[in-house]
Amino acid sequence: MTLTQSLWPASQTSGVRDITLGELLRQAAAAVPDQVALVDGTPDPADRSEWTYRELLADVEGVARALLAHFAPGDRIAIWAPNSADWVILQQAIAMAGMVVVGINPAYRAHELEYILRQSRAAGLFFRESYRGVSLEDVLGEIVGNLPDLRKAVPTREWQTFRDAADAATPLPEVSPRDPVQIQYTSGTTGFPKGAVLHHKGIVNEATFVFERAGRSGPVVCVNAMPMYHIGGGGVTELGTFAAHGTFVVLPAFDAAQMLEMLETYRGTHSLMVPTMLIALLEHPDFRARDLSSVYTIMSGASAVPQALVERVIERLGCRFTILFGQSEMHGVISQTRISDDPVDQACTVGQPLPELEVKIIDLLTGEIVPIGEQGEICCRGYQNMLGYSDMPEATASTIDADGWLHMGDLAVMDERGFLRITGRLKDMIIRGGLNIYPREIEELLFQHPEIAEAVVVGVPDEKWGEQIGAVIRAHDPGNPPEADVLKAWCRERIAAHKAPSLWYFTAELPMTPSGKIQKFRVQDEIASGVLTPVRSSEVASS
């Protein structure tokens, strides 16, 4: 297919299924009952547990019946805990009981927890008593009086008792593919999160297509350290693995040494890791000592994946690579490279849209579809669209227009084959002297510098220019970073002069969301408050 404008039509022969999470699990249990479905990948091998699909289905159905003794279909049930096999079982049971999962970052404290529980109107909460030295029971105790919708809170120590109280005679409800299944809160890279309400059909089919495009070589073993409350953990990797009748190895959190050990021990074939995780993996001293020959495909996304990093991963792991692009509002992924794509497409694009999804690029001013190769905002329409934002009708209406197009807020160009190249975010755009500058291009360039480990580019207020371009750098050797003038000269040899940063900030650590996205609003706050101070290149006044 050769496109003449930046509009990808939805394919109609892809096999999108009317399916629920419960049906997906039952189909796998019927097809491969004795296949290992789930591994609780604790750091101590003596504490690890496994479930076959037959065992997993039985546990999930039992917990679903236990839930129905206290809650009703449609209720929102929150999970406030780190990754574990119990997280997966509870999530699947909530879905099978016709209820809605609300995943909450266990690092959240009182005001953040209260916001999510109130905004989602959660009726139940399952939580770990403590996390990283903090008593989550004490945190909950600070706010529980402000949560009129919360009827029951179950700490981990009561989990087994809760499960054992299930009545085997309790009938499980009929669940429809378009019923809500999860409220996925945005990751907070630009401010306070909104809750995208997702449905069974969207989250199962999208994950299925992602794993099909990621390719398989024999049984799939997905080793996952992405947070389960994030769409990458509790959606893409988990459900994609179950759709492939594979083994889902869930780690409590990302640790480079443990990830390497688990990939070797369980002969991992697939994993989704954001760029910061991949960098840590490649730089870890255990990397060369581990047998990673089983790794078939590394998936990455959630933030910009630099071309240089793609090439390093493929070379050092000897694997295939696929880049995922999307957002929670679209059930996670809207486009993806294929492992068979040309290396240039693999490194420089985010592939073509997933099946049965319309994608267009529109002019920011007129809203019209732009010609091939011109930049604009990405809009999507199809079965993957969220149902809306939880109790936010105005925000929903401003995101999904009257014709059903979801406006992503991402900027891109589309070529005549439908391949998308992401050029930035509307909210990230820097306006310097009347010129629009998109940080992603500059960040991609900086990542290629041999002394730079990570870089983020932001606009810094300036009386003369409106905004100057600021680059915040984490050097490979933080004690001996490259000089600002040298970096600026290096940039000017490779991009237009007006795009080269004039303000350079050096840091040992960049603020991140738990899913590995750089929080640009926090970077800008640190600059505004003076936590980060610039090293100004000598050409700042005249460039």
C-alpha cells in the first residue's frame, strides 16, 4: 500500500476478537493446561513459585468468587503493592468478577494515594503492609477517613484468609468484551494523572498483536520488571504472554543483576524494557558472564528510544528488537516496528499502526490531514480507544473529538508506507525567537555522544529569545563531564545552529517515573528553583 496523504486506513482482516481477560485465560488453560503460565520471580530462588495454566485458572476463579462476597460487578478495586504473582492473580480475578482494576504505585504517599482512591471511587483496596521501609498501613491510616467509597481494605497478611473464604458455589458473572476492566492512570510526566478507563477487548487484542509483531521462536518466556500498575506490565507483557500460551516471569522490580539472572535461569525469550533499563543492563558488570542466548526479541518504548541504543542492544545481545509506541488512552500501543523491518526503519521509526486502527497526522492549526512527510499531531480511531477518562467528561471531550478521533498530543510524520517517525510532544515544544523547536531531535543527537549516558532537552525562559534551549546531561563519568562549549560545537556540526543548546546542566540522576520516563516538568522545576544551575556556553548571547 502506497499512501498519498498522512492517513493510515484500518485493516479489516486482522482477527480482532470479542474477548475478555477471563476468556483469554480459559482458552490458554484448555489448550496447554500443564504449561507453566506464571512464575513469581523473587530474588531468592527458594521463595519462587510456579503455576501451570490449569492451576492459575483455578486460583483466579477462586479469588473472583471471594471478591464477589464483598463487592459487585462494576466496582473499582485498587491494588497498591509492588509486582508479584499475587498481583497478577488478583488482577485477573478482579476482571473475571466483572470489576475494574485500579493499579497504584506502591511508592505513592498519602496525598497521591488519596487522589487515586477518591478519583477512581475505589470500593476495595489490596495492599502490601510496607514498601521500601515505609509503613503503607500508616499512610493509609492518614487518609482512610476521607474515603467514603472505600468499603474494605485487605493487607497482605489477610490475603490468604480472604482467598480461603471463597464459596465455590458462587456463580461468576457474564462479562462483556466492551466492559471496563482497568483504570490506567497516566504516568505523571507532565503533571497530575488522569484515569483512562480501558476495556477487555482493547487490552487483550492490542497485547496479542504486539507479541505477534515481536515474533516468536518456540515457546514464549517473557521476563517482566515493568510495574504491574503500568500498562506495560499489567497489559502488554502479561496479556501478550498469555495470548501466546507462554510463561510470564514477574520480577518484583527492575534490578539489572536480577534481570540478567532471570533471563538466564528461565531462558527468557522476550522482555519489555524502557531505555533506562536497557542502559543499566548493558552497563552491568554481570552482563558478559550471563548466558543470554535465549533472548529472541527485546521490546522497548514508553519514552524515546535512541537509534544508537537500538543498535547497541542488537549487537551485544544478538537479538531482534521492536519499538512500541502509544499511550495508556489507546490501551498501550498504537504502532510498532516488526523484527523483519529494515534496520533503518527499526532504528528511526516506530513502525506501522497495529491492525484495525485508523491513524492520521493533522495540521496543528487547521485540523486537516497533512501531506506525506509533513509534521503534525497523531490522531487515532478504532476499537483501541479508551472508554474515556474516569469521571472527567470535559477532559474526555477535549481528547476524543465528535468523530471519534483520539488526539494523542504527540507530533510525528508519516511516510508513504505508513511508517511513523515521532518528532516530539506538543507540550514539549520550545519556541525560541519565534521558531518552533522539538526537543526529541536534539535528545537523539546528544545520546550519540560517547560521553553522554542520558540527556533531556527543555525550554528555559529567556527575556530576549522567549526561551533558550537547555540540555540536562547525565554523563557516563559524572565526575568528569564534557565541557559545555565542546558539546555545543559538536552539536552545531550536526544540526542547525539555532537548535544547539546554549544552556548546559549536569546531573548524576534524572527524575524518573517508576516506569522509566523522564519527568520533564520536574527537570524544569529543578532549573527554575536553582537546584540545577547552568554552565552557559560562550555563544549563548549571539547564537
